[in-house]
Amino acid sequence: MGQGEATGSPGSAGSFYSEQIQALETQTIVHVSCGKEHSLAVRNNGRVFSWGAGAFGQLGTGELKERLIPKVPTETKCCTSVR
């Protein structure tokens, strides 16, 4: 979920470990979806947070850049909750 260091031998595919996201410590997160380069988290009230690679707009923030700190996507502000 966080961008932890890869483990495994040099040249291997390796694997990443999860780590706590300090920006979400005070939130009650009920669902998480992790992609290869970006992640989404859903709070207990339905609010969505996104972070990671965003050069192609996949974070939904309206910005075309990487975000290391979770942000509420602008495209979900029209919704009352995610179910």
C-alpha cells in the first residue's frame, strides 16, 4: 500500500511489502485496492483516497503527476459514497 522497498535477489521480480500510510493514520479505512503503481483506499464514510503513479490521470485528482501523499480524487466529489 505504501511504497516499501523491493525484496528478492537482484534481477528477480521481487516483491513489495506493505507499510502504514501516515497521512491515513487518523482515518478508518475499510477497503484498499493496490495496483502495480497506484493504490486506492475507502474510508468508512465512503470517501476515497488515491496515491501513487498518476501520469495518465489514473488517480482521478485532475493532475497528471505522481502523488506520494493520499488525496481525495476530484471525480468522486459528486458522489455521496462508494458502495
